[in-house]
Amino acid sequence: MRILGIETSCDETSVALVVDGRQVTKELTASSQEQHFKTLGIVPEVAARAQVEYIIPLLDELVGKEGLEFDAIAVTYGPGLIGSLLVGVETAKTLAWSWNKPLFRVNHLLAHFYASFLGKKVSKVPGFPCLFLLVSGGHTDLVVFFDHGRYQYLGGTRDDAAGEAFDKAARLLGLGYPGGPVISQRAEQFSGNLFSTPLPRPLINSKDYDFSFSGLKTALFQKVHEFDTLSPTFVSSLAWEFQNAVIDCLLAKSNEALREFNIKSFVVGGGVSANHLLREKCAESAAKLGVDLFLPEFKYCGDNAAMVSSTAYYIRDLVNPLDLQVEVGLSL
């Protein structure tokens, strides 16, 4: 089954054609990220205006003059920025109606789970039950999947998401945007001894599966404002410690869930899953626990339409184009 996917939940505009939920025939993505550098964060109106400009040329290039064949259309309908979501949803509704194609609606958070299915053989996709750690700019969640469409939510962040925490930390340290990559790059420059005054690991010993990163951000704020100026070495050490603190919290809860539920498959997805140190520590942890680890390819860690197409293949949430509505606050 060939599904045309459309993703516009944030600042990316992405279209893709995926066969049987795994084989990516073609995927095109345009981003307005450079337009958000000055504001050190996404401006919703700017993102939506760029998506209005990008969406039709991308679809034109994907389908081509020869008319690329597909069986259905899939689109992200939430969560996300309302203006951005509307661009994708209204485009998908129009195309489904005019081309008389089935239309599948896709939960963006669920789509990050299926990013690990892309480019894989059937024998190499995650098996059930499996634990899913979603780490993105807006969400940090732990979920147990028992089958396609059947899962149990364990816990999530009580305040900032991991990606949001990285963005805020980068602003405090004067490193720019987006926060995850610049924090990671600066942390790699730290070559000293163990940080003498470590940052806290909020909720790391709590008896639940929730996360909290606002206190970690506050602790970083206090350290930064202890000095009039910050040396490059000190900035690197703070970036190193902040990154490790976030990852320690993520893995502590994930490892506990893997042990408690006796799960042998561990899936990590979302933009923060591109973090090299997180990927390394997940691999080390999985090896110790005897667990199979599934990570998306780097190009599928962020928002992309291929994962939307993949989700639609496995979930098949069919909807009448006239009934489809955006749901900004959608959750798992």
C-alpha cells in the first residue's frame, strides 16, 4: 500500500510517499528554521506563512508531471501549532476530496514511534511489547506498546519537555538556537574533570515515570548568574553537565520501566533522539539489560512526512475529509 504523507505540525513542511509502512520511495522537507534564529525560537505565524508557501511546490515535486501513483493520503492533525496544522490538514482534505482518495488522520506523537520502522525489513522492526521513549521539543513521554494502536501511557514531563529544556539552556548560555545541537556541540568541547558542582537530576528517584526539567533549568540559571562573565571553558562544562543531567533522568526512568514490565524492545523517537550521547547511552543501557534497541535514522528523528505515512499504514484511522478537524492539544 502506497501512502502519501503530509506533515506540518511545527516549522517543517514535509511530504513523502511510503510503501507498506517501511519503504520510503521519496521524501521532501522544507524548513523555516533559519527564519527563527533571531528570535531563538519558533514564531508560529512565521512558520505557518512559510508552510503556505512551501506545501504546493513540494507536492508538485513529489508527485511530478508523470503523476506518481499512490493509494491513500495521510496527514498530521495534532498536536502542534494551529496555523501550521491547518495548512497540512486543509491541503490533505482538498486533495483527498478532489482525487477521491482515502484519508487517514495521524497523531503526530504516535508517528514518532513509527519513525523506527522506516527503511527496515519486516524482520527488523520493533516487536511487541515494547517501551517507547518520546523525546522532542514539546513532549517527553514513556509508553508501553502491546500492539499497533494498543498502548499504555506510563508517564511524562510535568513541565518542560527535554527539547524545550535544551532550547532554554542554550539561551541561558548564549549559544543560540536550536538548543539541542548547540548544547551537544559545546559539551563535546569539555575535556576537564568531573564537574565540581553538579546540576540536579529532578525526580530521578521518584516512584513514578514522570519527568521534570524546569528545576534543572532554574539550577543552571542560578549558576550562570553567579558570575558577571562566563569563560568559554565554563560554558562548555555547563553544557556538558546539563546534557548529562537530562539524559540521566531519561534513562533512569526508561531502565526502570524495562525491568518492571520485562520488556525486550526499546524504541526511542523524537527530535532529541538525534543526540549522539543519548544514542550511545541508550545502546550501553540496552546491552546491559539484554534489550533490543530501535532508533530512527537521523533524518527521521525530527518531524517528517515519512513517519506519518508509516503510522497511517499500521493504524488506518480513516476519516471523512469533510469531518477532519485540527486538534492542537492531542495527546497519546
